[in-house]
Amino acid sequence: QVQLVESGGGLVQSGGSLRLSCVASGSTLDDLAIAWFRQVPGKEREGVSCLSGKDGSTYYIDSVKGRFTISRDNAKNTVFLQMNSLEVEDTAVYYCAADGFSLGHCRTVITQEKTFWFLADFDSWGQGIQVTVSS
């Protein structure tokens, strides 16, 4: 079982930046797909971005493209989510999640309407971290 620990959340003004970190233990990043999800009260948990550990491919939902960047540091077994130009609508609890059964590839679903991931594909989750963007 992979353990995930997030850090880096907090309060920031609209237009500001934050960088979230997700440290993984119990497996190397090469064997995992790591995604960031977010959830606001009363709404479903939403996938934001995914990084394929096998080949470094990255995926984003449309609302964060150009603003968020997912990356990794293999030496630290850590995945980052750099969030720039933050908007009030980005306020949520952010979760790091790992898919250990996809041989290191994100199982991203891309349709004409949206890009998403099935929560059930991710077998390990972090505890969640609050990101609040004020206007």
C-alpha cells in the first residue's frame, strides 16, 4: 500500500500562487500514476491533473490548463502541483491519489465535453489539504 502525504496548502489572494507537494512512500513514482483531485462541500470530488510515472505524461482539466503544472522529483519521490493565477473557484480541499495498478500510466478519460478520471482507479489517497483563494 502506498502512503501519500500532502503539504503546501493555505490561504492566498486571487491571482496568487501556491505549490502543493505529495510525498509517496511504499512505491517508486515510476510504477504509479499520481493525480490531484479537489473537492468542495456538497460537490463531487473532481480530478484536476494526472502524471504518468512511467513516461512523465501529464494531463489537465480545461479549467486549470495554463495555470497549473504537475511535476515530479524522483529523488524525493514527490509530485508537485504548482498553481498560478489562482481563482476563487479553485478553493477546495486538494487530495493526492495514486493508481498502483496501471503500470505507471494515467487512466485519463478524454471526451469532447471534459477530461476526467475515475476515483475507483486510485487505490491510495492522501489526507487532503485546504486551499483557500480569497477575492
